[in-house]
Amino acid sequence: MLEIFLNNQYDKLSYCLMCYPCNYKITDNNNPYKDHINFDLMFHQYNNFINILIDKNVKVQFLDQISDCPSQVYSRDIGFVIKDTFFMCKLKNKERMKESIIIECFLKKYNIKYHKMQNNIEGGDVILYNDVVFVGISSRTKIESCNELQRILEENNINVKVVPINFDNHKLHLDCVFNIIDKDTCIISNYVYDIDKIKQYIKNTIFINKETADNLGTNVIALGNKNIITSNKIVYNTLKDNGFNAIYSDYSEIIKGGGSFTCSTLPLLRS
């Protein structure tokens, strides 16, 4: 049996699931970067990210790949962990439904306790903060999934409150406009409509402008002990100014597809 446990987004990251981007491509015809990916650079950037994780003593496990799933690199979407339970997401995009088969096989292989969500929800809309879990209401995550999640948590005696957060639905997921990086600190943009609701729980808010958010400035990955990986120079400097150990790593080719470091990692264990 594999140990999984998450209290929040910022404790020391020990173990995460990822998917190597062998099949990565942009299929959205509205994306201006479609057919404009430098694959050599993309692999170089991804390998650099993996090397940083390994250097910081993070164990990385790669999921099996599916040849016709071009967005599989964004492993965060397929699930999330709250305490000792894995929640398997119901993805809206039919193109990605095969990814659910892969994650369920993994969960069964390692005898991990899990719940398969019946309502549409994606991991990028779920941000855990100890006894609260913020869930973004988006084009891919519905309010019904919040109700389902709260019910399952209560049935399993998991004392976590689900807090729905409204934000600009032109943005893909909540972690594209908001993220928690330390016990008292979040990074947030004005794309979030329920900022006052978040401030009830989190003391310090680092604001970034919409242009920085458009470049996925909030989509960082916290490694613990104030170590944060970012691909955005503005966010890098802002984090430094606020006492964080910011680590810059270029991730531009993966970002072209709509996700950055948060989207590319599915944390299973933080200690």
C-alpha cells in the first residue's frame, strides 16, 4: 500500500505523479500557439523541471502514457488528495476520459483509498488549505461537485469544509488565478471574484495583475519551506521581495498549452 497524505498546498512535497509529455500537442484551434511548439525546447524545459524536483528530494512517479491523449502532461486535472483519500476527477473534455482509466489502475495497483467523483470536477479547481478546501466554480467544475465532495468528506469523517470560489470563467481553472504558497500567504489576481471570502481564511495576499495571471503567474509549485518554482520573472521577483526562496525555470513551451507547474504535478504526499 502506497502512503498518500495532503493537508495543504505548501508543506514539504515528497511524492507526486506526473506524465512525461511524449504525446503533448495543442489541439485547440483557437490557441494561437497551435502548430508552434518547439519540441526540443519543450523536452529540455520539462527535464529541467524534473531535475529541480529530484534535487529537492521529491520522488516523481510517471503515469503510463496514452498515445491519443495530448494533454496528459497536465496530471493535476485528473485527481486530488485530501488527507488520506484520493478523489478521482470526472473530466469534462471527452478527449481526456481515457486518462481516468490510467489513474484508476494506478490507485488499484497501490491499494490507495479513493472516491470516483460523479459530478464534473477537475483538480486544477481544487486548492486545499488544511481544514478548508477552496473549489473553483468553472466551466469544468460545477457547484454540484462541491456538494458531492462535502458529502463524501463528512461520510468519511474528514473534517474539511468545502468553500466554493467564483472566478472569471474565461480562465481555465482556479489555480490559473489563485494559489496558496505558505501557511499565511496566497498569490491571487483580480480574476477571482470571491477575494473577500478567501481573506477570511488567509492573512497575507500577494496580488498580481491580470497580465501576469494571463501568463500563468499563479501556477507555481510550492516545495515546502518557502521554496517555490515559477516560470514567471515578475512572480519570481515578487516572491523574492516577500521572503520566499523563488526558483526560476523556463516552462514556456508547456505553458503554450494552457498549464504550468501546478498543472503538471499531482501531489500525493506532503509531510
